[in-house]
Amino acid sequence: MIHSTDDARNPPVRPPTLTDRTIEAVREGIRAGTLVPGKLYSVYRLADELGVSRSPVRDALLRLAETGVVAFERNRGFRVVLPGARELTEIIAVRLALEVPAAERAAVRAQESDHAALQAEYEAMQSSVAAGDETAFLLHDQRLHALLLELAGNAHATRIIENLRDATRLVGTSTIRRSRSLEDVYLEHRPILDAISGGDAPAAGAAMRRHLESTGRLLLREAAGGSEAGTDPDALWDELVWPPPGVSA
């Protein structure tokens, strides 16, 4: 948890509703692999497993459907959705729009306790690399990004990015297995933290952009080379991600 005397960075905490808890339970199921893409799940069974009524479950799934994480099948249930190439590119475009300025703002706002919290997550990522624990690594990776967003002071952006990361998590796992190692991803975060530690906002933003673009292009190539063979990943990237080639951010 990042601490600050700045009230804008510490808004009152609203107790989670049953819908909130259900959303988090579904997201945890996706992260843990107990909810897998393509399989049909029963709304009624999920409500029974969570010990809640069907109403908050339906509300939670409707909210998740808005982010593309799940899709309903009328009178049958819901499925976890594996995003396609275009959706992946749109997600990365949104992440770039939110997380690059967040990193810049974090470099200006970070206090000693913030640096310690970021470093703790980074060291936990390193321990996960040494242990070969992909699940733990991805968890600490997500927490590190969440800390940066919290530093930027925008709670809505934090929730948006959490949902988007869940939408790409399964594809992202496959890029780690096929295209890069846990250590590669770990090392991409070092320039971001160094820039924030040095209070260098432009460098922090540039390092975050490099990291997200590297991740995004790998995700897109993975999708384009799989079920969406024939998709031109570079053309899709140039169409949807700002800035386009030759234009400054």
C-alpha cells in the first residue's frame, strides 16, 4: 500500500459490494486458470459456489462483459473470452494512453515510502524469476503497475487497467512461454523504476512506453500467428496505436 498525506491520493475506501466481490472472484478464477476461455459456465452454479444470489452475479458478469472479459450466451450461461488481435491492440493503445503519463506523474509524486513499495514488488518479481514461478511473477508485475497508477492519483484508471490486464492475461502468459522469459519481462521494469527513483518524468514515461510497446507487439504477433492467421500485426498497430510512426508522442 502506498501512503501519502495527500488526500487526493487517499480517497475514502468504499466497502466492496457483493457485485464487487463477485467480479474479483471471476478475475481470480481467470488468473488462476480455473475459468478458461471458451468453456461454458453456469450463472446459477457460480452463484452457488460463491454463496450469493444470482442478482449480484449477473450484475458482475454484465460489468465484466462491458470490458470484453466474458460473453453471455442467452439462456445458457457465459464464457471467458480470449481477445482477438484488434481488441488486443485497442487494449494496448488504452494502456499506453493511461500508463505512460501515470509513470511520468509517479516520478514527480513518489515519496520514500513509495519507492520502497515499488522496490519490494520488483524484488518479489526477481524472486519469482529465480523460482520459476510464473503465477507469482505475474501477480507482482500487476501489483507494481497498480502502485504506479495509484501514485498518479486516478482510481478509475487503476480499475480500468486491472480489467484490461485480465482480458489479456491468458495471451500474455503464452508470450512468456514462447517469445520471452520471465527475466526478460523483469528487466524491462528496471529503467522505469530507475527513472522514478531519480525523479525523471520524461525518462519514466519513455521507459513505460518501451515496456508496453514490447508487450503489445508480442501479444499482437501471438494472436495474428494463431487463430487469426492472415492478420497483419504491423498494419493493425499503425492503425490503432498512437503515435504512429514518425510522429512524436
